[in-house]
Amino acid sequence: MDTRASISFDTRVFNLLTIKAASIKFLDKASFDFSLDGHQVKVSIRFENPLNAEAFLADYRNEVLDQDLRAIISEETRPYRDIILANAFSRTSLIKE
Amino acid sequence: MALANKFIPLIEFEEKEDCTYHLLPFRFVKLENDKYVVTNFVGEYLILHRRELDDLVHKRILSNTPLFYDLTSKHFISDSNSTVATDLLALKFRTKQHANSFFTSLHIFVVTLRCDYTCKYCQVSRQTEDKDSFDMTAITAENSLKHMFMSPNHSLKVEFQGGESLLNFPLIKHIVLKAKEINQTAKRNLQFVISTNLSFIDDEILAFCKEHSIHISTSLDGPEWLHNKNRPRPGKNGYATTISGIKKTSDFLGPDYVSPLMTTTEASLNHVKEIIDEYVSLGMHSIFLRPLSPYGFAVRTKQLEKYQMDRWLEFYKDGLEYILELNRNGYAFVEQYAAIILTKILSNSNSGYVDLQSPAGVGISAIVFNYDGRVFISDEARMLAEMGDNTFCIGDINLNTYEEIMLSPTLLDTLEQSATESLPTCNDCGFLPYCGTDPVYHHATQGNIVGLKAESGFCKKNMEIMKYLFKLMEDQETKLILQSWIRC
């Protein structure tokens, strides 16, 4: 069982927001520090209770990948969200001409 | 020639092997292993493997595949310049959200804090029977009614709560008659519910309930030993009184007019089948398996410390499995929280459940008029106030106008911070279309109304139940049973 771990990501592959968003999902189990060294962001992890670091890091890496997908979806679908909401509210008096 | 120009060329309908598509808004959440629940803008869903999800986002789904057709028909992608997909999503979104414009429907009148029970988990600070200073006055009741009829909602529901509400039955009568008098001009759809332990139910009360179509809500925690352990009534057998009251009320008003509710305690956790069997033995066809809330005596007696959400979830899943088994054996029985969630997953209907709305239903779906005139955004907020935390009091019905109460900064700030579409963690969760947030719960347990979802019992509960329901629906026979629970 471990109390600490660290992992690095290349910021040319995953942006910092994606890594932070993934970290939020694990705040019940750990706290996180971030530091930048060139293109590498190092994530230092301290676990609240001792646990298997390798298993945790595997889940963490997968969550980073999931957050990366979410970022792609969010960016590509932004205009469609606006169109759908504008269309949905177009018959109310809430939108000024 | 003019007619031919009205039709899109035939070639547009032919399959395109290398068709490119664009993504429409969707979210996803991990179900188990490499399976994900993917939900579109209005909550229609597909279950995809991780690789399929990756292929979807990176435009690798081929146009002549069943998955492509599913994704197109459910508006996860669009392969043309047509606006049909976005138009339909807008229409569905408007349908889902339209109930928000109806405004406050449920109005809770706390007619007294007096009670003859000493329930260990009591979520309000109760007083003993002889303290008349904890009764709502007629003036407070009438001012509350005036406020209620200011709501634009065509359907208004009055729920009488306590303490033990029948200890102030004269005021209940006054409120019902006054409401009906006002309604002769207001012309709303009025409904009344009395929450009571049935200790004081008698023929006079039942006759009044029958005359005015009043429903009865009561508490039944399970078999006799459990009910009396949770809800001791000094000097008497509370279970016997409750059962006798349920039967008397059911015989007089009809079985559809009596609804028992259970509350889970530490003592309940290993006995879910016995609890369900108790409801079956009374001829009931549904149960609401409720967790313990962090308010009132539940905290003071440290009930909450005695079990965590994980244990309650085991209790819930065991209960749901048992209920499904009852259904397979021919006895129709519904778990009501599952039914609420399934309605949101499998239909475009808004179930109207206050705790699963975005923004939260506090104030704008339900409101509480306390016995002393204070107005609260929810019943949980009232319970918190009885613990000394008055954060969610939005005014005094005897001193403040409708506008001052409904435009209270407390209410508006809470609503603004309860729209899940803009809350961290919630905003990209695949279960967002089915979920909500509970600002009072998060304030009580974490000290802020948004709450860190990784540590939220509310989030954990809903995530686990929703995942569990999706897994159950992978079996077609079970899915048919669950579909029959939808309320539309």
C-alpha cells in the first residue's frame, strides 16, 4: 500500500484543464499538486488513506483520456448547443430581438 | 418542373460509404469495465464500448453500420446539412423543461410541531403534546394561502406536516375550507395531503377527508419490531396503532388514498426483505426505499454516523432485486425512486420529483410555511432550521410580500448555483439529464451549497442507482418490468 505517487503528462497531448478535470474526480481519495517542466506537467499525488498506487494511476490515466474526449466533444458541439437552446427558447419572450 | 424542384435529388438518399458526420452535443459516463452510458442533449441514451466511443468522437464510425443508424436516429450525430436533428432536439428540450415555467406547485403547511412519538431519526425538533405555542395560527395559515394562490401553477397541492399534523386538525379544516372558498374564483386544480402517524384518526376526520378528497400519507418502517424500534410511542404500541389506522383509512377512503412511507435506519439495513414483505402483507403495491437524511434528531442521535451510503446502497440493491423477484412471480410491486429515475431515462416526461431537477426545485416547485410564519425553500431547509441553521429561511409570511419572498437573494442565489449544467463534475456527467442537485443537503454535509461531488452522498447515491438500473435493463425480461414502472 502506498501513500504517495506521481505521474507526468505531455502538455502537447493533454492540456492542463483536462488533467485538472480528471483530478477532481478523485478528490475523495487524494490531493494533487501540479508543476510544469517544459512540456511535462508533473502530478504529485498524496492519498488520504494508503492504497494500491498502480491501480489508482491506471484509473487516473483512463479518466484523463475520458476528460480529453469530453473536451473534444464540448469544443465541436458548442455551436450546436447554442443553436438548440436558441431554437428551444425562440418562442418565449425571454430572448430580445 | 416546379414540382420536381421541391424534392431533394435521389442521390442524397443513397448510402455513402465514406460519409463524414458531425457530432451533436452528448455526454458520457462509465458504466462498468469498458462500457459507457452515452446520453444526448435530452437524455436519450446508448450503451457503447470504449472503442466505439473513441471511434465516434474521432469520426471513424462507418455510415453503413447499425451503430451509425442508432447514432443518427438518436441525434448523437448528423450526417447532413439538414436542421432536422437540431430542430427535434430543441423541441424535445423545450418539452422537458416546460414544467419549470409552471412554478410552485407543492405548498407544505407545518401546522404544529407537537407530536406523540419519540422517533429516533426525527427530522424536526418535536415538542411534547402539551406545548400549544408550537401550533400554526389561523392568521399565519391564511397569509400562507394568499401566497399559495399567487403561484401561477394551475395545480396546487397542500401538504399538511408536523410534528403530528392531526394534533391541529381544527386548523387543517380551516385551511381546506378557506382554500376551496378562494378557489371558487381562482379555479385551480387543488389537492390535499395529510402526513400523519394515524394516532388520532377517527370517523370525524375520515368523513372530512372523504368529503374533500384528502389523501393520507403515513409512516411504516417495516415489521412490528423494527417499526417500534425506530418510532417508539411512549406507553403504546405504535405499530399496532399504525396498522389499525391504515386499515381503517383504507376501508373508509379507499386504498388509493393511503400511502405509507418508510425511513431507513441502522436497524433496517439487514432486513430489507422483511420490510418489503410487510408492505406486501398489507396489499400495498409500492414502496419508497428512502435513505436517512442528515437533519434533525438524526444528527443529534448520531444515526448518520452509524452507517455510510455504501451500506445503504447494498440495502437498496438487495431490496430492488427482491422487488423484481416479486414481479417475476406475478405480484406487481414498484420501487418508487427507481420509477422516478426510469421515467426520466425512458421518457421525455418530467417526473416532477423536486430533488432531481435542474435548477433544484427549492421554492420554485415546493415551498414550506412553518408554524411560526417563517418560510423555507424546502422541508429539509426547515429541518436544518430546527437544528439552529436558518440559512434557507426566505422570509416571514406575516411580514413579507410574495415578491419579497420569491425574489429573496437567498432563494435566487441557491437556484443559480443549482443548475447542474454549470456545476463542476455535473456539467459533463452522462447522467445529467436524469439528475439534479440538493443545495440544502450539500450545505448541511459539506458547508457549501454546490458541494464537492466526489464526496457527496447525494451524488454517490444517484450515480450508483442509475448505473444499477442500466445494468438491470441489459436483461430484456427485467427491462420490461422496469418499463412498466414509468409514470407518464
